[in-house]
Amino acid sequence: MEAERSESLTHDGTGREPAASREAFKPGEYGPSIIGTTVVMRGELTLAEDLTIEGTFDGSRIDGAKNLAIGARARVRAHIQGESADIAGTVDGDFAGTGTVVLRRTARIHGAISAERLRVEDGTNLENAVLCGRISLTDE
Amino acid sequence: MFRKKSDEQAQSMTDWAMDAPAPKPTAPKAPDPDVRKRNVSVIGPTLRFKGELQANEDLVIEGEIEGSIAHQDKNLTIGRQGRVNADIHASVVEIMGEVEGDVRGDELVKLHKTAVVRGNIYAQRLVMEDGANFSGSVDMERKAPLRSASTSTSASVSTTTKQEALKRANLSVAEGGSHLITGGS
């Protein structure tokens, strides 16, 4: 599961280095989009690439994320359209995807998640969530 | 002193060339794939964002941003493909792309040769490379630096960034050292 996750996050076909070896920071050489832990964004976002959110996004919508990763400390309030997602943080809004959505144990969902396939980690709290798609439970 | 390991690591990650080294060298840890080496946020080339953006970490913009960018004492880089239609405030602002709006750099504003800036620049230090395109006014009025008061005494006219960084590094190493001693006793 973990290997698959990292693969899905770096799968952009450009042969970029994995994040861990990006030690020397040179402008012009960086990986996919990352919204870091201290970043707060209010507004609307459109994109056509992978996106990692570890901070706060409080807005109306996020459109076009290919592989969206929402970190455990992230808080996202938006309606999201995209392909796949790996959610470990808080999402307040709906997600409509065409790929696979992985819900981690730490995820908090307030809204509807629809995708082709959904993988839900054992122990995930789905109190306020609506899930649409083929659901499988995982134990990782 | 007894911060959690992760905090300490995060702190050391945020330091970059301009900042002082951490007072206590942290032992090298096994690389964790989930922890980014540097606290750098990236707005990629296909990203378009409308709204307000706040951050307290280094930020690289290669996409399009419309609205406002408010940074704390960190570095902001607008990459070659970056297009920003917003007022910008950060400690160090490096521009290689297009900016329409006022640029406020508490420490330094640097326009690379590919930069196109339409707006006013407020900065203590300004670097403009040959070829940079700029229309607007520049205000270099000196204000109290953003960082701690101790640096203001040493922040006399310094010719290069490196010198200033070195100076600051010495200063805070000395402070860190005394802190270590008092902490240890």
C-alpha cells in the first residue's frame, strides 16, 4: 500500500527525483506542487497536476488535481474534482474523482466522496461521510 | 531546549542559506520518505489560484496567482513560469517571472534577468540583473529589520548577502552557545 501510494504521488512521467533527495534547493528545480503546513489559502484553485496539501485550504473549489494527497494535519474546505486522492486529513466538502480514493485512519470527512474505487483503512471514522463507489476495506 | 525531535527537525529544515545555522547540530537521521528535506512549498506550473495566500515557509511559485500573498519572515521565489497578479510581502523576494503588483521585501528584493515587474518595490536592498524589466517606483527607506533586535546592531551597510548571513550566523552561534551553557547548568 505504501509503495503504491508513493508511486502514485510521483507518477508524473518526468523522472523527477523523489522528494527525499531534493536536498539542495535551487530555484527552477522542484517537484510537484506542495502546499506546506504553514500555508493558508483562501480562494479557488485549478490545476492539472499532482498536489499535496499539508496546510489549510479554505475556499470554494479545487479542480483538476491528478493525484491529490491531503496530509494528516491538513484542513481542506472545498469541493474537489480530480482523479485520485489519498486523504489523511480533514476534508469539509465533496470529492468527485474518476480514480481511486484512499481514506486513511486519521481522515475526517464531512461530505460525499465519489470515485471509481474507494479504499478505506480499518478504523476510519466515517461519521459524517457519504461514500459512492466500489469500496474495499484495507488493514494497512 | 527540550523541543520534540520533529520540531527540531522542522526548524532545521526551514533554515536555508540566508539563515543562521541551528545552535545545536542535530544528529543525522535516517531519511524518512514522508518528511520533506526542506520546508518549501511549491505552486506548480499548471496551478491557478485566485484568492489570498498566507505562509510562514519558503514558497516557490511557478503557477499563476491572483489576489494577495502575505508571507512572514521567509523567502518567496517567483519562478520563470510564475505569473503573479498580487501584492507581495515577504522577507526575501526573488523574481524570475511576471509580477503585477507591489512587491515588499523586508530584507531583499531580487529581480533576475527574466523578471517582468509592473508595480512598486519597497525593499531595504534591491538587486536587479541586467535584462530585468521593471516599471514602477522603488522605495528603499530603512525600517527596523524584521528579525530580532540583536541583528539590527550588526545590520549596518553590508555589501553582499553572504557577508550579512555570515555575520548573523556568528552572532546567533554565540547566543546559542551561551544559551547552551545556561541550559546545561
